[in-house]
Amino acid sequence: MQVTETHAEGLKREYRVVVEQQEIDERVQDRLKEIGQSAQIPGFRPGKAPMSILRQRFGQAVLGEVVEKAVNETSEQALQEQDVRPAEQPQIEIESFEQGQDLSYKISLELLPDIEPVDFSEVAVERVKVSLPEDEVESAIKHMASQVAESEPISEDRPAAEGDVVVIDFQGTVDGEAYPGMDATDHHLELGSGSLIPGFEEQLTGAHAGETREVRVTFPSDFNNQELAGREAVFQVTVKEIRQKSEPEINDELAQRVGAEDLEDLRSKARENLQQQYDQAARTEVKRKVLDQLNEKHSFDLPPSMVEAEFDQIWQQIEQDRQQGRLDAEDSQKSEDELKAEYRRIAERRVRLGLLLSEVGRRNNIDVSQEELQQALINEVQRYPGQEQEVLQYYQNNQNALAALRGPVFEDKVIDYILELADVTETEMSPDEFRERMQNQQENREAA
């Protein structure tokens, strides 16, 4: 096998590989012998047919099989000899081959860039610790109480208001077609709870018992069923009854109803849950700051095909949002060229950070275990209360979706590794101060 580099520009490479005729002939002969051991050929016992007969009967098919296998094996060997790391699946094009001649083919590919991570002690971030006051814990317990509050039918004839529980029948369609999970009978829905698709509950506010309304909503773009994500649905909803909730007394009995041993145990669990929420929000802030600094501190060539694939994915979503009138106000004021330039920069940032984190993980043997992937699946399923079984089946039947859960887990593990080496300062804040900080940062990002 002879390997010659024929093109080198940036991260793009092309190689010509020549496999000598003698090697192809030997591979064909070995394969014909293998076939001859079991082939049923009239007039010959298995393994006794002469090579000339085997060539006549199986030669062309074997030649095609051998060439394909030779290309697969020698292309992998050629890239190993060149000591290159492809950024994508190499493209292979056979240039010339005829029986009795050398096999010549071309390999075209893009390389992963050489990446030298910075000294992570140069990364300086502030990590916030939110101090939780007791009044916020009590508010959380009151919210829990409202979630399990019993309801009674209202006595007066009045329209449904936020906080009421409406008993409804509904049937939904998308483009006139009914899908599983889009119908229910005697469903109890608390208006204002946000438990259904955004916009659904608001359209039932003001309805009277016995009234039927047409409710139009759009499934979120990140909806777990990608067949429905981003699409408009029409529901025929009949309000059968309006009920009013009565708030239960906050005591040990309430605590036991929501799974705690007593009221003190409930307070402890509520405090722990709230603290976890603030800690997660603070971690998200730290992670964003780390990624911002990593993006600023690293510059290397990016594989064009990876940037293009990332941009295409982003742009498809932008086009979908535009068609459905969901493009945010700021983007709607920009020209298409301005939007493409902006989102191409975002695509480049994502690719740059993805390659960098992958390299840091590779160098430091960071990987995602099967147990961690399983926990990520459990966490994802729990995000959709009432739809757990459907979501679980979706991931079990879609290995690509399951594999996609690995990325965020891997990213978090690499970020944790970097934070161990970074210059991290701790700051304590109240919930109000933290919320104001988050709001200011959001406004600054939107203005940038």
C-alpha cells in the first residue's frame, strides 16, 4: 500500500492510496478458497472445485467484496500511518480499478485541530452561595399545601378564574390528525398551575360550566415528542365543572399527605429542595462564566463541516420560529444576513467549546459511565410528570436520543474538573439579591 498526501489546506487533507494488484489478487484467491470449501458446484465435492471454476462462477462478486473490504481496511491503516484524527467520517472516492490493475482511491477529510488548553488557574470565577431564610421555606410549604388542597364544586354561576380547578374533557389534533396523549376525560386542571402546554390554561379562564371552547396552542420546541415539537395543536375542550380549592391546615397530617414523617420533616425537605434549586442556578451561572472565559482564551482552527452542521441546526430552528411567529422581538428587527452572521458566531462558539472540552476530557480520562447515563435518563423522565412512561419509551426506542443525554453529563464533569483548578471565590447572597443579580445579567446579555 502506498499513501501520498495530495492536498493540505488548513484542516482539510486529501490522500491518494494505492493498493497493489498483487495484494488484491491474493485477497481474491483467499476468499475464493474460503467459498470453495462449502460451495455446492455440480460435478465437484465441496472443497474440490478448481480455482478456474470458482473464478468463473464467483469471481466478479468476490472482486467487489474484496475491493470494498480492502478500501475499508487500508483507509483506516493509512490514516493511522499519517497520525491524523478525523473530525468527521472521511469521504472515499475510488479513482481507478480494473481487474489485473492496482486499486487507487482518494480519501478526503477534515482534521481535528491541535488544541492546547490554557492553565486553568488563569480562569477566575465567583461562585454564589444563597442563604435561605425561613420565610421562604414557609412559603414553599404553603405552596405544597395548595397543591394537595381538596376542591369542592362552586355554588354560584360564575366564570372560571385562576386558582380554580376545572373538570374538563378534551380532544386535540395537529393538522387534523389525532395523536396519542392528546385526549382526556374528567381531567382536573388547576388554572394557573402551568401543568399543560403553555397557553392552554389561559384560554379557559372565564369559561362557564357546560361551555365548550376551541383552544389553540403550540408545542414547545423542546417537547419530548419531536414529531409534535414546535407544531400548532387545536383542542376542543368542554368545561364540565368548576371547583374551588380549600386550603388545608399546615400540620403533621398535611406533612404525611405529601410524603413526610411530620411537619418538621417537611420543613427540612422543603429547605433542602429549595437550596438545591438555588445551588443549581448558581452552578449554571458559574458554568456560563467558565465557558465565556474558555471561549475568550482559546483560538484554533475549526473544522468547517462541524461549524456548518451546527449552524444548519440552529438556522432550522430560527426558520421554524419565524414561520410560526415565535421569533423574539429583537431578532425580528434584523435582516436575514445579520441573523445568519450572529448565529454563525454562536455555532462557532459551540463547536470551539465542544472541541476544547472534548480534548480536556480526553487528556484527563474523563468519561460518562453507564450508571451516570442511566441517572441522566431518570432525571429527564422526571421532568415530565404524568408522562413518565411515554418519555421513557421514547428514549428506549431512540438510541440517538439516549446518546444525546451523554453530552451534558460529560460537559458537567469536565467543567467540574476545570473548577477544581480554577481561581474560585465564594460570595454569600440572599435569595432577593441573587434573583436581582440573575435579572441584571439576563438584561445585559440581551443588550449585548
